[in-house]
Amino acid sequence: MNNQLKSYAIIALMSSGVTLGAYSLFNLGNSSGFSDAPSAFTTSVSNPNVPGNPGEFTYAAEKTTPAVVHIKTKMEVRQRQQSSSPFDDFFGFGDPFGGGGRRQQQQPQEASGSGVIISADGYIVTNNHVVAEASEVTVILNDKREYKAKVISTDPSSDLAVIQIKETNLPFLTFGDSDALRVGEWVLAVGNPFNLESTVTAGIVSAKGRQNIIDRDSPDVNPLESFIQTDAAVNPGNSGGALVNLKGELIGINTAIYSRTGQFAGYSFAVPVSIVKKVSGDLIKYGNVQRGFLGVQISEVNAKLADEKDLKTNTGVYVGGFSENSAAKDAGIKINDVIVKIDGSETKSSAKLMEIVSRKRPGEAIQVTVNRDGATKEFKVTLKNKDGNTEIVKGDNSSESAKSEFLGAKFASLTPAEMKKFGVSSGVKIAEVLPDGRLEMYGLAKGSVITKINDKAINSPKEAVEALESRKGRIKLEGVDVDGSRFIYVL
């Protein structure tokens, strides 16, 4: 897959509508792990002996469609009305001394996508880009029941997210084995393209382990790409929908298409269920993804590299360097080693190596087989997190939050990634804008960041509420809007 192909891979268009710039993390009801409800994590496929006759798709279709949902989202997009007041540029909206000014108008826009129920108590996996910037998420079941959903957590690196609705005894899909998936095998794509609910298309697996499909420019995103490529028809609205085998097992989440027009042109790409299972499990249990790192700089071995480095093999993943506190280096792996297997599975590509390692958490050990000058050597490597240790770090789903009646808003703590994204060292996130409050009147949107109140840096939701409750006279707010622009308001 060359760079030209990558430039035509469309991810945003697969969820029809528009997407904006920030995402929300909400509290997880059971922070210690999964509930006792039946789920894809505890249930095997009910009928493993389904015949896989070419063209015999009815069993998989009937099993899958009840567990694939239609997701509709609303996002707040603001437009500004220009004014000649010189105070507008300084204070944001309107002259604090009573002069005319520009106001922001909320203009909600809608988008849609798909999702897959993975537990009887309402956990649903979808794409991050389907729900990332939504102010409201609605889930429509196959039987037309509608629910408001909360976003449990998101992972931009894999473009996966988990949402939940309050319901029990829901149909759910079981996890298949994407490792066992073969090129040429029949698969079905199930979703809601163009708002056409419960649409099933068929195709074959065209390739596995596809990389460099999507351009992701965000500094917070470390792309994890090992896509399943199929020729099943996938279009805008299919994002987050199911890719299943003929047993009705979930083997992938449809995520991207290759297109010059934004519509299906013969190739679609799905995140394999091996990644989906790990990421969704972590998002539910920890509130973020626990990624283990080898700490190596890698490249795929080919004939040219083998000749340049005098390697004794033409396949595998070449170790060209190490990161700080590298787990691989600590275990004894050296530069010029070629990783040929991890836990017995061959690593003929960087995508395969990354996919296998991504299933592990910091502190877990893997068996790494390398070719060193023609000899095979085995190393036990204990993976580390990105900070160079083996700790499990929970996300901010259980982070502090607080409500301000004065502003009509709910505040939440900023994650380290959000601080980096907005270029701030302190502040609170606006988690919710309440109806008829001051923030709604002034047009400040959910996802914006308040860094200072009356020139004092704010470090927690509690500090923000205390500063507002102890106010005397005017209140000066400073911060960063969802589009990255700085603002100062005087109320």
C-alpha cells in the first residue's frame, strides 16, 4: 500500500455528517471491571459448526443484525456574527461595558454511524471518529427502540470507542479469531450506510495487516494499524459496524474505505477483533488503553535492507534502535537483531508485530525470537508502559468533577493528553453546558477549557467552583476554545 493509496483512504466520511475536535470521557459505573452480564468477553459462539458454503450468508446475517445498532450524534458548531466593537477581539463576545458586540450562535449538526453490542447490559463498541466530538449520542436498536448513550471512553490511536445504554438482556455478538482469518474467506459487513438501517453486504478478505491507510496528524495519536482489507461494500454510515465471518462471529470493526469520491470503490478496511477485544476491554475496565511497549525502533526486512546490514534472513522486523528505558534492550535484544516471532507467532511485518504487542499490558511478559547473525535466540521481555515502567495507569473516567450553578456548567479534570492538545499546564474541561446558563448564553461550548478565573490558575473542578462561588463583582474567564483559539470573557 503506497502513500498515494493512503491519501485516498477516507475515514471521516464513513460516519455521515461532520466531526469536530475534542472527545469526552465519562465515569464508568463499575470501575473494577466488567459487570456480571453475559458478554462477548465470556461467551463463545453458539453454533461453531455452521457450514461455510460459499454464498450461504443467511445464518450470519440473521445472527448479526440484531446486535448492530444505528448511532446518531449531535455536535455544536458555532458561528460568529461580526461587529465593529474593538472589545470583541479582546473579550470574546461583546463589550463588557455595554457596547454592541458579536455573539456566537449554536448550530447543532448531526452525523451518524454504526456500533456493535458486545454485552447484554448495553456496552457497544464503535469508532472513535463516530462519537469523539458528540454533545449527544443516540442509539437506535434493530427493533427501533431508541436510547441516549454515554461515552465510556475513546482511543484515537486505534480509532475505537465504547459507549453504553441503560438496558438489559440485549443481543450481542461473540468475538471470533481474526488471527485464523484467511485471505479469500467470505465475510459480511453489517451497518447503516446513508442512514439505511440494518444493511448487509458480502465480500472476501482481500488482505491482512494493512498499514499506512489513514493520515493522522494529531500529536496525541500513535496510529495502531493492522487492518483487515475486504471487498465487502462499505459506505458512509458503516463506521463502527460489524465485520463477521459465516459463523456470525465478530472479526472486525469497519473503519475506513479506499475512495477518491468518499463512497465505496472496491476496498474497505476493518480493525481486527484481536485489537477490538483488547482495546474495548481496557476502555471499560481502566478508562484508557493499557499499552505495553517493546521500546524498539523497527523496520521491515527486505532484500535491500538485508544486503545493507548483512542480515542472515530476508524476513522479519529489524531492530534499528531503542527508546529510553527499553524493555527489549533490558532483556538482551541488540541492534541488528531481526525479530522473527513473538510468542510463537511469525512477525513478517511491522504491522503484525505491533498487533501482537498491542494485545499485552505493561508488566506482561512475551517470548521474543530473534535472528542474530544467522542464529536463533529467545528472549523473555517484560513490557513497559510509555513512561518506562510496568505500572497500570487508569484513565480519568473517575476523575473529579463539579458543577457551577453560576455559570450553568459542569467541569471535569483535564487528561495529560488534553493538556498537551490545548497547550496548557492547568485548567478544567467544560464537560457539560446546562440549559439557560451563562455559558450557553455566551456560546462557550462543551469541550472548551478554562485555565484561569480572575487571573488565578485553575487546577481542578473544585477550585473552579470555589473561585466562582467566592466571586465579587465581575468574573474574568480565560481559556482555550474547542477550535484551539484563546479567549477572555468578562461576565
